[in-house]
Amino acid sequence: MIEVESVYYDYNGHSALVDVSVSFKNGNIYVLMGENGAGKSTLLKHLNGILKPKSGRVLVDGVDTREATVAELCRKIGLVFQNPELQFFCETVFKEVAFGPENLGLDSVMVKSRVENALRVVGLTGFEERVPWSLSGGEMRRLALASILSMEPKYLALDEPTVGQDRFSKENLKALIWRFKGMGKSVIIATHDIEWVYDLKPDVIILMSHGRIVAQGPPWEILNDTELLKKCNLVRPILLTLCDSLKLPLKSSTPSVTELAREIRKRIGEKFVLSRGF
């Protein structure tokens, strides 16, 4: 478990995290959402020790991040940055993905296996000899993810992972996250992409505003609260808005496109029958 206890942090006197307390349990998917500057990225950087609390503490499986190095924590928590190009420093894609496993002391055969598997998972097989900075923005994000996956961390933290990704890549990312969860590992995501989050169906959504956690709960509870979302400068998912507009009696609080289409078809069918006098 990762435990964040009453953490405060500021940038040159500007508060970024204010009395933040939250826990991340194994085997769950968590999503951090909120306006720009809400503190989402700052919180993620506290999880693997890149940033240390000004007060309060962060415990990763019982280890205080103030008493461990970033290198030690990265073995457990893999963080993919919002700007992935900032974490590249090797001349080829293969070497970039291999860097982490090599520093874990793995032999060349195991390193090669991990690199190949990570690149296959993110759809970059065949890119091994490409220069990282020659990739597109979306490809860079996938490379950054591959470099983390090759370390096989216990926790995966993703900062705005869907930016620059097409629909196919977003679907693959969703499948990868659920595979990670199926392995009993945790995924913590910071994003503004509320439509993708709705489709992802995480275990917990955590809303942040001005450095504070203002609410947390299951998707059906958070995404159906229009006023709460508005306070965090977020817009309710379009499917939920459409359901309200059509006054559809749905069985689920977070209906799928298929369920919505079924209800619309049912309503059209009823009107057609009534119009014919049957």
C-alpha cells in the first residue's frame, strides 16, 4: 500500500499540496482529476520520492520516501512523466528501454526479453534502432511507458497518458492498465480526459482542487455529481448528460454506449408502435 499522510508541499511559497491524505491499495485503478494546478502531478512525484513532503509523510509499503532514494523507490513505483521526452537520454529506443533492467543487474538475455515484451505491449516493435527524439509525441509517450514496464514495477503512475494518443492507442492503454490490475498491481493516473476515464471505469476517482482532495469515490458517485465536477472545472461525461436529456430509465449509473443505444432503440420502437395505433 502507498499511504500519503497530511502532506504539504509548496513551490517558492505557492501551495501545491495542502494537508493531502490518501491511500492507494494493491490491485486497484485510481484516477486523479481536477483543474490545471490542482496538484495532481505534484502528488504523483511524491509517490516515488522525486519530491519530498515539506511536512507529513509518504509511505511506500511501509518505507518513508524521505528515507529512501529515488533509485530505490523506482524499483517499486514507475512514473511516466507528462512530458516524456524529458526522461530520455539513450541514443536508441532499445537502449532506452533496456536501461532500467540493466541497472537492476539482470543478464543480457533477460534484459532483451523484457525490452522485447515492453515494446510489443506498447506497439513499438520494430522501433528498436530509432532515435527516441525522432518519434512522434504519441510514440514518445508509448516509449516512456515501455521504459517503465521493462522494470516490472509494483505500482504504475501515469501523468496525462492519453495526450497525443489516437483512439486505438487509448484503447490499448486501457487494456494494458486492466492487465496490470489483473496482476494485483496498482495504477494511479492523473488526467483531464474525463470521457476516457468514464470508459476506463477505475475503482476510485479522486478529485483535487487548489492542492486539496475535495472528494473521492467510485465513478458512478463522482461522475454523476455535476456540481462537484464544476467546482473542479470538469464537465460531466457526455453519455450521462445525454441520458439526462432523454430521460432514459437506465439500470446502471454509468451506462455503456451499448446500453444507451438499446434504450434509445426501445423508445423509438415504442413510439413507432403507438403512432400506428397498435
